[in-house]
Amino acid sequence: MSREDTCEIYCFDEKKVKRIQGLLQQEDLLSTSRVFKALADENRAKIAYSLCQDEELCVCDLANIIESSVATASHHLRALHKLGIVKFRKEGKMAFYSLDDEHIRQLIFIALAHVKEGKVHV
């Protein structure tokens, strides 16, 4: 069976391959892939998007936004916090979350723009 999206013969540009392999070794792509993996969960993506819309939200707000229990929202927030995607602060008995930095906001908006261009096919 032939496919149009693959090479019909096997050959590669050794110079390009070695250069890019060297660049790969200089980057922390494992941690990068973990960020994308965390955001690949729909509820976590919703949480990140929600925090793009408001500077800071409490766990209860986020649970209601994603239509989950507080325990489920907290589970997702812990995973996002562990990867440095969100940060939190306590105020009395309340826990408030916000995005850790502007890079996450940019990732979310870039991904949304990509989807709106019709580039994602499911």
C-alpha cells in the first residue's frame, strides 16, 4: 500500500540531522512535552483558559467553570502547579490560582488561533 505523505526511498541529509540532533540535546524537551501533556487534558486547558480571562480565581470558581467537583478541580490544579503552569496563594481559608507567567497565556492563545484557522483535524 502506497502513501503520498511518506518518502518513496530512504535517504537523509546527514549534516542537517547531526546539526538538529545537537540542538535537541541542548534543550529540555522532556519538560516541554510535559507542559503540553498537562494542557492536553480538556479540563486543564479550560482552567488555563479561564485564568487567561481573569487574573485570579479561587478553586471553587474554577470547579464551577469546568463543571466539576472541588476535589476534581483541585486535582487538576495540583498537576498544573507541579509543572509551573499555575501558582497559588492562600487567603484565610481560600486558595486562589493564577497563571505562573505570560508564556502560558501565549501558548493558550496561539493554540486557539491555530484551531480557529481550521488547522486541527480530528
